Amino acid sequence: MKTIVLLMIVLAQIAGAKVLSATYEVSYGIFDTMGTADARLEIRDDQTYTIRIEARTTGLAKTLSNNRIEIYESHGIVQNGRLVPQKYAKTRRTDSKKLIKIYTFDHANKTVWRETIEKDEWDRVKNDYYATDDILSLFFNFNHYMNPRKNRSIAAIGGNKKDGRIDVVFPGKSETALMKQKLEIEGGEFLKVILNDRIFASERGELLINLGSDGLCDKAILEDVLFFGDIVGRRVK
């Protein structure tokens, strides 16, 4: 399910609007449509923002996952055109379980606190690493990393558990041609994002990304997943 959400939000950018939204579908091997997700960014007049992603399994995947739903939210302020998160929350629930994780940013002390709520249990600990972004704000802030246009590593709360590292690779001419063929898209911006995490049976979680003219991800592919081939995320609205 984490893959569904990442395919939905990866490399989206602010397009200068107060409200930005999109809907995506994910297909995976024998599952025609494995899940859907709705993404929404709202920037208010007081220069606070909210990002919300709700991802749901559908069809056979819904049955096999016990009706799994995941909700990701980022809340914070806007400074100099950049989203600065103050709280990041993740809710995962099925018909029988519910788990909530809340990350609170203390930017002044370069610390992030993590709360975990499951059934009647609750704990609050210092997160293993600090980052200025969560995974939602990072991708909506990505335009700030585009100049200069070079390969780089960026950390984000909500990335891999060890250090949140995400690698962004700008392909050369020959690799771009291969990506166009694979994604079946000619126009837009082409990028590779490495999540440095085991996503399904993909060793490092390597995503091929195409950005549309509005800066949102139009299509993304997680390549060569064991047994089923590629996982494909596609914007439908």
C-alpha cells in the first residue's frame, strides 16, 4: 500500500494554485486496478497548508487486504513559497486493525517526535533522524530542488525507516529515450526516483516518473516486481 501512495504523490509540485487535486489508479500484474488514491493540497490565506492523500484498495486486492485504507496528511506553514511541515500523520486501517503514527517537527532543535497509537497503546519517542520535509511536503517542494538540475539525495520523514533517504536521478538522452518507451509517453519531464527501501520485491524501490505540464505526476512505474512485473500508477483525473 505504501507503493500506491508513493506512486500517487511522487514528484508533484505546487502549480501556483490555492487548491490542487488529482486522482490516480494503480495496476499490478493480475490485478487490473489494485487501488485508487485522491490527493489534495490546500493553501489558505493565512499561509498555512494541508496535504491529504487517501489510498484505498479495490476489487480482489481489497478482499485480500481486508479492506485496507491508508491516509497521509501533512500540516504546516508556507515560507518563501516553500511548504514547512509542522505535523505529519499516517493512518492505516483494515476491517480489524487501526494504526496511527504522528510526527511532530521541532525545526529549531532539529528534532522530530514520533507518536504511535494502536488499540489502547500509546508511546512517544524521538525519531531516529531529523529532516526538514515529510514525504508529502518534499514532493510538493520539489521545484526548489530542480535548480540546478542535478542528481541528489534528499531525506524526508515517512521515507525509509533508517534515514528517510530518497535519491533523485535526472536521466541522460539515451536513458530518457528508454523511459519514454517504457512509460509510453513522449512529452513532459522524465526522472528516476530511488526510494532506498524494499517495496514489494523491488530491492531499492526504483520508480520511473513522468511529470505533466501542470507539474503533477502523470504516470509512474515501479519496475520488475517479483512474479507480477511492473506496478503502474496512472493519473485519471
